[in-house]
Amino acid sequence: MSQANRIELQGVLTGGPAGASYFSSTLQELLPLNFCDVYASEKHGIITVNSTDLAPFVLPFEGITKGRVIAFKILAGLSMKIAMTTGLGVNNVPCSDLFFLRARNPGDEVTAISLITAAQPVDIAYLIAGDTS
């Protein structure tokens, strides 16, 4: 696999002291965000979407059959609804800023995505990475 399809996240959650627990005393220890994986294919870009529930925008996967990393960032506009199809059915998630999903387990992969923006134009940066077979 080409290193060109390598997706890496380097992030740290910080905040005030967490409540006492046996899991962790800091957000950084409790929720580590770093990972690095190579996928068969990846697609990314910036699009403007203006869609409704009756006419959603279907995001083309262009050869990706199972999305394992999905990310959206709203650049301009208010909000959108992300409708993702997985082995568990269709899940609707609201997004008004940033959305990130990493699906590692078989059956959790995303096979289709529709975006609904309530008939308001929304500029969106996106990434899909995953399997091609």
C-alpha cells in the first residue's frame, strides 16, 4: 500500500483536572487521540452543499467500498446533518463544526454518506479513507 494513503491524527485533549477515578486523572490520558494507519484509498476535498431531507447530497466514495476514517469540518455556514450507512443501519448525526469517525471493527465501516443542510449553503472540508474491496 502506498504511504500516500497514510492518515495520521495527532491531537491532545486538555482541560481542568478530571474527577478522581481509577481510569485516569487527565483528559489526555483518558482519551488519547493519536493514531496512524494506511488505507487502500483516500479522498478529500472542499465542497459547497445546499440540500434538504427530500433531496440530500450523496457524497461520492469513488471506489472506496468501506469508509474507515470519516472527517468533516464546516468552513462556512451554520450546520448540517450527516446520514451514514453502516452495517448497523442508517445513523443521523448533527454537525455544526467538526465531525470525526474512525471505524476499526468489521461491520462498523461506513458504506454511504448523505449530507443535509436544511436548504442553506454550507462549505465543507471532508476526508474519507478506507478499503476498496
